[in-house]
Amino acid sequence: MSITITERASEELNKRIGERNGYLKLQTETKGLSCDSGIPTLYFVPSIQEKEDILVETNDRPVLLEKTEHFFSDDLKIDYSDTVNSFQLKSPAQIINGRMTFIIKEG
């Protein structure tokens, strides 16, 4: 799996995360949905859940994925759009989530 974080996304992440310690985590949120599909969501979490998460190195900072995660393409890009003021998750074939929620979870 390959994940790239664009320069613009990195700038926005640095601004929002500030001096906090932790990890980015890309997860498909399925709570409250009636089918097996989900909404890709970007979290900033304080620690790794070693039994549940895998660490994927990127060009910018590591990103966590759940070991059971099977919804994502093998080639992903995390971007930020100033037009919609939101993070975006893209693959070479499509925009997977054009308005991806970013949630900071405090320890």
C-alpha cells in the first residue's frame, strides 16, 4: 500500500495538529450506516493500537490503518482543497471522499 500526503494537506495538518503528539489514522466509519459501505475519515489519535493497527510510511508522516481495513485502494493520496476547506482522499481512478472529516481524538 502506498499513501502520499500532498504539500497542501501537510500544511493544513501541521496547522491543526500543532504540538500534539500522535498519529494520523485513516479509517472507514460505518456506524449508523445501513450497508457495508462506509465513509473514509481522517483521525489524529494519541497512540497506536498494536493489535488493531498497521503503520504505513508515507512521504510526510506515518498513517495508521486498521488491520481489517479492506475498503481502500492500494495507491492513496491525502490532499486538502481550499475551495471546499476540507481534506480529500483520492486514488488514481477517483475521489474517494471529497470532503473528508478530520477528527482529533485526545488521549
